[in-house]
Amino acid sequence: ENGQGEGEFEAPELINPEGHGRQCIFTFVAGPGEKVQLHFSRFALRGTPPECNHEYLDIYTEIKDPSSVDLLDTPFGGRYCGGISPRLRVSLYNTIVISFYTDLFNTTSDLFVGTYKFINDSRYMVSDLVPETLCGYVIHSDLKKKNGQFMTLTYPGAYPKNITCYYKFVGRREQRIRLEFRDFDLFYGGPHCPFDQVKMFDGPSHISPLIGTYCGQQRNLVIFSTGSTLLLTFTTLQRIADTQNRGFQGIFNFSESYVKLDFINKQDSEHIRGTECDQRILSKKESNGTVYSPNYPFPYLPNIVCRYFIYGLQDAQNLERVRLQFFDRFDIPAEPKGDKNCSDGYLRIYLKGQEMENAYDNPDYEVCGKTLPQTVVSSGPRLVMVFSSGNYQGGRFKAHYKFETEYKIPGTPSPDGKCIFTYYSSSRKEGSFNSPRHPANYPSNTTCEFTFQANPDEQVRLAFYQFELRSEKNNLTYGNHCQEDWVEIYNVYRPVESDVERERLNGRYCGLAAPGPIESELEAVGLRVVLRTDHEHVYSGFEAIYQFKKKEMLFRDCGGNITNEEYGIIHSPHWPKKYDGPDPDRQGGAFSCTWFIHVRPYHKILLWLQSFSVEGNPAERGCPAAVVRVWPDLDKLPIELCGDALTDDASIIISKSSLMRVAFLTADRAVGAKGFEGIWTEIQDNFLPSGPKCEQFLCSKNNFCISKNLRCNGVPNCGVGDLSDED
């Protein structure tokens, strides 16, 4: 072009013979120390990309020697047609060629219109070019040059394909480097940037630690070196797809004033590469440590922002929370006028890991001044602090953090962080409790205790709503058969004027067999539930409710203390009608019945549950809504029964002595069922067919020795399948 610094160009006016096409070449050559910049203001060629069969414009921006141009061997910059103009172009060297082809009979100058400009290339020379490289630069800090700008070789024009550039920043000792990208626009090929990419290394070479790999469009990208060197590489691939991304442009600074990283505890914390002073603290399982303000123990400097990312464990086995306690001294001055809103420096605390959502404008706490902030606990495994020093030099602060196992259990936790929770009647009369992390799986190798402390005039009632624990023997889900994971329930006793507790086991449960409703004994001070898991597979655990209620008569709804009888009949409330579901007029809306049956010495009790329908299914879900418990031996665990029918063997229960206890309890969730009826009979102890002769009546099939007074009394006292006493 005729030596002018800038000007316009337009499509040629052509007349082509029919069936012929014509190609026109536009060559723009800048002078020494200059580049060519082209901008299209109008573009209206025939055709649709990418075919462009009859009319198109080809662009070549990588011509090294304008005196010997061979377009066949020159890197191709793209073919364009249709109504969308090519983006801005800047030459890689000092020449751009555009080739216009058309087979239209008559063309006009308004097919495309543009402007050219010859621009100084010194802005691209961030330093002297490293010999034998296209775009390798080493930028040294010196007294005259502590800052400047850097950019891709053709910015803001579309960058070339198949090139590799690097920018190595070398500062003096004690200096750090800051790069701020004012514009960043690369082809985006996916989150891992497999095509065009910028990589930044925290050191002098590509084997230095990688800060990050970047592509696509980046906003507010600022990178700090850890030390005095930083390497940036820019790589583009050879590909057919047409891309017209601008590349990047930014500024660099060398400075001794950036935050010194000595305040980050190297044993427990790590500096997040690429940031000025952000740090990440990862739990080592219930570990603890201390975080400090920048420049601690000296006053921090103004105009800095540091972030603290404190992460507890979160996986299938572990879940932690963070407890943060400030101590010693806290001094973040507000504005000199004493503004209470922390309008200058502040420390913001985020308890829910809001950094995952970029919700920095919604902190849970914002603190400043000289008063020690309160102790805080995260709402999950992450806690984040953002410290902004503001415009004034301030004081200092430090805080102790502790990773605690997060059980997600309501209740008063043990101070030592163990899985021990207490529920006081004085705090709350009813509520829920659950296995750790329910409904998620509980952890393995864990023991948890849940203690319910009632007032002297109260009892505790528990009912389990969901229950799933590991058990290899699925048909054995109650009592000592539970050997893998289990729940045990104890009555807790405390003798008068004694601090020593004693426990009495009420049952062990596992598999799918939920415990039946349970009520603490009248003489007990409460209940204790213990969950124990082994090292193998885990399940969802349990959810249950508790209720503290006033003590009432032992035989409130049904039951009694039975003595001096040879037989009797016991049954659920309202028999032969169904027992009811919850009754709002009765406390708790649930039934509680107890029978104590006493017979003569040297006799036992035969209990035959000859009619039985109590909601529940022992094999599939246990007895969570209603249960019949029978104690053949008051010193051992009771038998728990529910379901629609009992087998013959299960329906016959014989006491170990002259005393038997039977209880029937329902939960608030009970809907009601037919209930049960049982016949109990006094039988002679130690009677064997080969032993002493039965002086009373011998049942012909079951071989029980019963009172002769019971013969033909209209009640089958010999048990299931034996009507000999009525024949």
C-alpha cells in the first residue's frame, strides 16, 4: 500500500466472462518495526460457510517475506463468505495478504469494505526475542522496569494456529510476580483444554509446579508466583476448524510488597499456587492447628485479600466439621470514625463452603474491631474465611481450628468429640435421634451411645421408625445372634445417694428387625441406646423418636400382678375387638400393659399365645409399631413377638422359674390390629416322663403336669395341639 499509515480497501469492480472466475490479491506490507491491522466494516459475499464455492475471501497473516510470497506454502488463515465478516486481523510479521475469488459476472465494490492500519510492533516486544524462537521472551526485573504489558503476537486480532510461545518472568530475590489478564479469549475445547491453551508454571521451567491450564474465556484472571520466577506458555494446535479467538493481553508486576508467605504453617497448610496468599488446610482426620493473619506476628499491610479454605474429611467413611476459635489477640481496625459495619478491613466467615457457589457476598459472619469473635462451627465439612485488610494497616489475629467428626445427630454431644449424645428431659420433652449421618450410611468401626435422662417422676419411651443394620444371618436378627453391627438398648439405674450407674440390657437388634416400642422401667433413671459397627459393610442405620412422660400406674391400660391362681387368660386392650391406634385423650396415644404372673414354688408357667395378630413383621421390618415381650427368665433378655401368626413352637413359652413377665407396648404410629389372647397355666417343675409320677393331671400329648382342677374347665390348658384336659 502506498506508504500511508492507514486507509481503506474495498472489493474490486469486475466483469467476468460467462463461466469464468477471477482471483484478486491484496497485499499489505508494513515498514520495519510495524505490523498490519485489518478490520472489515462490510462483508456480503455469496455462499454459505464453510463451502464458499463461488465467491470467497482467503486471509494470510503469517507471511515472513513479502518479496517471495507463495500462498500454497503459506499458513492459511481462513476462508470466508456469506454475510458475517472476518474478525480483526493483525499480521504475525509485517505482511497480510487477502485473496478474493468470484465467478460472478459483474461485481461491485460493496461486496466487502475494510480499513488497514500500520501499527507499531514495540508493544508486542515485552523483551528481547530469544534467538531462534518465534515468540520466546525472558522478562527480567530491574530498577527501570518493574511492570509492563504482554500479549499474544497478533492481539487483538485472531491468533495463528500451530504456534508455541513462552514468557519467562525473572524477578530479583524477595520479589514475587503478579500477572493480571485484562483480556483472555482462547478456543475452548473442553475443561482440560486439549487444544489451544495457556499453562502457567510456578518457577522457571515447564518442570516447575503447574499453577493451572487455561482456555476459553477467562474473567478476572490474576496469577501470583510463589517465588521470584514464573513461566507462561501459549500453545495452539494445527486444525481445520475455523477459529478467530483474540488470544490474551495483560500486565505484569514485579514487587517486594506482595504478601510474604511465612505466615502459612507449612506442616498443616499449603499455599494455593497462583494466589497472593490463599491457603488450603486439609484434615488429617480429627487434626487441628492454627491459622494466622498475614505477616503475623507483625501488623498486616493494607490492600491485601487472603482466603483460608479449611476442609474436613468427606467420604464414605468420614464426615467432619470445623470448629474455629479465636484467641490471644484480635485487631482489625474499622474506619477511624468507628463504623460498626466493617466498611474497611474485615474478616468474613462462611460456614457452608459458599466458595463453591461464588457466594462471597453472603457471609455467615463479618467481624472487625478488637473483640475476640465467638467460636463458630461449620455447617458441613468446609469452612472458609476471607480476610481483607482494607486501606489501613491493622493489627493481627490468630485462630485455632479443629476437625471434629460430624455425626449429624441431634442431641447434646460429648465435649471430647466422641459419638456420645445425651438427651435431657429438662431441655426437651420429645424429639428424634438417629444413627450417624442417617439416611446416609453410618461409618464402620464406630461405637455410639445415646443416653436419655428422665426427671425422677418420668419415664422414657422410644420408638424406631427406620432400621437397617448389617447382619450376615438375615434370619437371625435379634438377641445374641447379632454379631456384625447391632443396636443394644439398656435400662439405666442409679441407686439412691450414689453416682454409680448400672445398666440392664433389654435387647440386641440388627438386620431389618427394628426394636419394638420400649419404655424405661419405673425404677430406672432413663434408657441408653448403643450402636456398634464392625469394619465391614455399612447400611443406612436407624431413625427413632423419644418421649419423656410422667410416670403412671404400672397396670395403666391393662395387665396386672397375678398370684395364687392355677391358670388365667391375658389379652390386648379391647379384646376380642382390635386394639386402637393413637388416642389423643391418653398421654402419648400409646398402650403400655404389663403382667407379672407368680405361681407356687417348684412350678413353672406355660404360656400359650393361642390367638395372635400384632402389627409388624419380625423377618422384614421387626416390630416398630407394636410388640409383645415375654420374659421367661427375668434375668435374661425378653422374647419379642409381633406379626399376623405365630408358629406352634413360637406360641408356646415356658418360664424358667415360678415367675414370668409379659408386656404389650404400642407406639404413636400404631394403627391397631386384632391383638392377642394368651392362656397361661401352672405346670409342675422338673417333671419328666421317666421321673416322679404326676400326682395331678398329665397332658397326654405335651406331657405337662397340670392341676387336676383344670380338667374340663372349658379352657385348653395343655397347650397347642393337646386337648386331653378337655376330652
